[in-house]
Amino acid sequence: MPATSFHTELPMASYPHLFAPIAAGPFTLPNRIIMGSMHTGLEGERDAVARIAAFYAARARGGTALIVTGGYGPNRAGRMTPHPAYIGSREDAMALKPVADAVHAEGGRILLQLLHSGRYGYHDEIVAPSAVKSPINKGVPRALSAAEVVQTIEDYAAAAAYAREAGFDGVEIMGSEGYLISQFLALRTNQRADEWGGAFENRLRFPVEVVKRVRARLGRDALLMYRVSALELVDGGLSLGEIRRVAAAVEAAGADILNTGIGWHEAQIPTITQAVPRAGYAWAAGLVKPAVKIPVVASNRINAPETAEAIIASGEADMVSLARALLADEAFAAKARNGDRAGINICIACNQACLDHYFTFKPATCLVNPRALREVEFAAVPAKAKKRIAVIGGGLAGMAAAATAAERGHAVTLYEAADALGGQFNLAKRIPGKQEFAESVAYFAERMRRAGVTVKLGARAEASVLKAAGIEHAIVASGIAPRALTIPGADHPKVVSYVDLLAGRKPAGPRVAIIGGGGVGFDVALYLLERASKTHLDPAAFAAHWGIDPGNEGSGGLRKNEHADAPPHRITMLKRSPGPFGRTLGKTTGWVHRIALQRAGVRFLDGVAYRSIDDRGLHIARADGGEECIAADTIVVCAGQEPLRALDEGVLAGLGIGCTYVGGAKVAAELDAKRAIEDGVRIGIAL
Ligand code: SF4
């Protein structure tokens, strides 16, 4: 779908607060939408500069008022990974000039983020205020000497000046999320006895000196944004009173905008996953706001224009920082301004293709928008020859294929055997926290409608029907069939498939055994344990559940958490393979699910052999060699799936019809929406 031009005259804003211009430092920004910094995994890759430039240029063309790059260290020790993603020289910055130029060519503005990783770096030269190891890193950092602290401040200033020379409109200084500046501010990581440690005013000296020196080198015609930690979520983190002092001090030192960040990376509380309600942390920005006069930015889980509008209208913040939301849709701002809410591809907070990629050393992209960060590779050009295409299956893979092919000019008919579009996403959206999946179904359905795809629901496509309709190519996206259990008693009435359970066709009794420890097994457990919970929807319930102090008064903003008295089901989760549960879950999200299940007292049994099922329950052989009957009223089978191929490519070939399998119909080893949607888009572009 072509992005709406930011430069055309647009109708009256549908979100008046979001689209009110705002003065920030030397500039007046046209709206309140900032693209927050996100690691792309391409920082420091010199041969990826054109790719990064195309990525940010698309977001500028899509109406984003201000873009912030991924983080660059102000020196070598401050880089995030072994990649040389730091600005140690003029040459380092000038290599990024095409990025700034590309954004300016689209009428946008861009800041380079200076992020010193401190003890969070994934390399062997990490430094910190004190030699205190992070719980999420392998290495112990080396404590900076006093002279090195001063040099580090100078490195920030020099890097900012180089960024300015390279055409950036200014810099953002990353002062949150537990990176070096947070490490200087908090007693948990700063045990120094010199003028950079001890009393709070000493610990505050480092960020203040950084901002002062950066401002001095930038001059007044550049923008300086500082990202303050609005809520730390770790023991020994700052309290609201201290955070407000930081905010006021960096404003006095020269910051033009105060962005906010939530939680250190080592926090044991979710900050951006699907467990977090939309705008679940905007209140934390609101608590900092009275401390300053400069614009304050709210962040985390702001993925829809109405959410952003409500934050600004409430006065909690002056601007919003959207990162993943703009990965999902480059034209978010322009569409919102046009009142085209239905045309926005909403980020579903899955982290699967963005942060999970970054933290496994792969370039980021987006599950619902595989084009993100691959704008050149995925450029959809009009089809040279218009074809008649059938898509078999109305899940996400099929819808993505149909929409993409139709937008390129092909005549597309989609056949879906069920009476609704959405496939596995229609089940997934019933899982607590996955309600966002409904947005993706609605979005791809809308794209198909606009592109003129003919949709036939409740329709099974026979090869002969396709032949009679003159179809030249069939995209078979008919998904998967759950793998059946083959042990004695598998047909017992207490055995249900996850599909029937999640669809609400079969209930679960109080004692449940879940066969299968993959993503589907976790989904089923979460569905059973949390479906009556509001913690994924209501920020107050979320804060109470996770032990967050809504007044942020004590150290780190933590307090005792509140849980439901007794979980509604007693669950045993089993798997054949030996080893920990949840290994296939996302790196940045799996821990949240594991904590939820552990808190609910779920029993985990790995390395088991399934023997039989009878009225007593599920009989197994345990890994230790013992035999056991798991007493269960309901046994949910999540034991994998097989490809469901509604049409055979051999039969189609005999009729002269081309065939491509996509998504689960191609490979069903793990349910993988990321691959399914990418498959769909790729074939939609290729035909
Ligand atoms: Fe959002 Fe998931 Fe896309 Fe990341 S991969 S931007 S979380 S939809």
C-alpha cells in the first residue's frame, strides 16, 4: 500500500492533540510523534548504510515528526556489540551522512542516539562506574578511572559534534534502561568513593556534565533530547524524587526535550511485551513532567493513534515515542492524520522479529511488516503481466499474499473454508495479551478489500473449480492440522485439542494436563490461568499484579505484588524432550510467560514418555524411570502440527496451474507467524 505523502494538504486532523505542532529547542515540529530509538542490528555495518537510510526515510515520508537512530556508543568501550557501532571519529559520523540526508530529503528530522552501554555491552571491553556484574551479562565490567570518566564525557561531546557535522539535527543522550548513565546514577551499580559516586549530587554529576558538554559542542541551533529513566523497576533504583532531580538538572544543563524510558533491562517486570497494557507506563512520564518546562515524551506500548492522542490530551506527556509501531507501519503518522485508522498496520508487541532478532544478533524486521528494514529488497512494483491468482486459506500468510499480489495488479480470489478470516490468529487473539492479533486480521482484511481481492468464505477450492475460473497460479496457504495423539485412550472424552479449547468449543476441568511444552502449550496454560484477568488491559491492574508502585515513591518504583488467591486450574505441563521448558519462546518475551506459569504453580515434567489415558488421567513414564498417573479432568494436546495442503501441486500442475505452498502448509514444524507472513509477502511480490 503506498504511503500517504507527508507533504500533501491533508484534511483536518482526526487526532487534534497528536497533530498540534510543538516547539522543541530550535525547531517547531509538525506533530507529536517521535520515532524512538530502536536497535536495528545494523548499527556499525558500513555496508548497510543505504538500507538504514531507506528505512528512516520511509518513516520521515510517512509523517514522523522526529526520528532517533539506533544507539551508537560515544566511544569504543560504549558500543553494544562487537560491531563497531560507535562514533569515535569524524569519519564514523560521516559514514552515516546518507542517513541524515535521506531523512531531510523527505522533510523529516533525525537525531543520532548516543548510548554508552556500560556493563550491558556484549563484548569483552565493557566498563562501568564500578566493577559490578550485570545479572544479564557474562562479563564483569572494568571500573572507569576518574580520568576515564572525564574522557568519556568528552567523547560524548565529540561524538555529538561529529553527528552534527554529518547532518544530524542533534542527538539523543540515552540516560535510561540501565545503560552507563543509569549505572552512574544508581547506588546498586555505583560504589565509587570519588566525586562521581556516593551522595546523589555526586552520582548526578555524570549525566549533567555529559549534557553540558554536549550542549556546548552542539551550539543552540541543534536539538538535544535526553532520555531519562522515569521508572527503574529494580531494587536500588532511583525514586521519583531523585528522577525529578535528574530531569530538572539535565534541563538546566541544556536539554530541549525530555524523553522517558521504563525499567532497566535486568528488571524482572515486563516493560514492552504483550503482558503490558497499551500505554501501560504513560503515567510514569506524567509523574516526571512537573519537574521540567521542556516537552516530555511518553513511551512504551503506544501502538495506536487513539492511545497516543489520549496520552497527550490527558496532559501526561507532550509527545509520544513510538518505535515498534513505526517498524510495523512506516506511514503511521500520515495515516493517522488522514483519519485512516483502518489502514494502519498495528504493532502487536510480539518482539519476534525486532528485539528477538537483535538479541540473537540478527538484523531487526517486523512480523506484521516484513518489509521493515528491507525496504529496497521488498519493493513491490506493478506486475508486468496481470495474472489470475487463487489464494487458498485466509490466515495471515494467505491474506498477506493476496493483498500484496492484488496491490501489484493481479486478479486475486481468496478461498477460506471457515466462515471468518484470520486462521490461527483468530485462536491466538483469545490468549491473554494477544488480543492485539485481532488488529492484524482486521488490517490485512482491509488491505485486501482496498486492493480488490475477491474473498469467498466457507468455500473449499477444488482444483477443477480453479481451472474453470481460469486461475493461473494457486498460493496454498491452508495452514496446519494439529498432530493427533496415538497412544491408547487418545479418544477418551477428556482429551481435547488446543484448537477446540481455545475456540471455546470444549471446556477445561479443574485439573489439566498439557501435552507439549512449545509455544502453543504455553499459550494454552496462559489462556487457562489468566483469561479472567485484566492485567493485560488495565494499567492499574497490571501495576498491582507485577508489584509496581503507581506513585513511584520508593527505590526503583517497586512494591509487593498482588496475585489472585488461587489459580483457576491446577496444571501439569509435559513434554517428551529433556531440558527446560520454553526454549522455543522468544528471547525477550519467554521469561515473562515462564514467570506467570511458575507463579501459578504449574508443574513441569520434561523427558516423559506417554503411555495411555483412562478415567484416572494421563499415564506416563518419567525421565527418572518412574511410572506415574497425572490425575487430570482434561488433557490438552499441543503435540505439534502437520502441514494441511488443501490442494496438491501435482494435480494443479496437471491442469496447468502453478502452485506455491506458504506458511504452515509449507512447513508446520513450529507455528511461525513471522515466517508465514513473510512467505506470503514474498510470493505476492514475486508473481
Ligand atoms: Fe511489533 Fe512484533 Fe513487529 Fe516487533 S515484530 S515491531 S513487536 S509487530
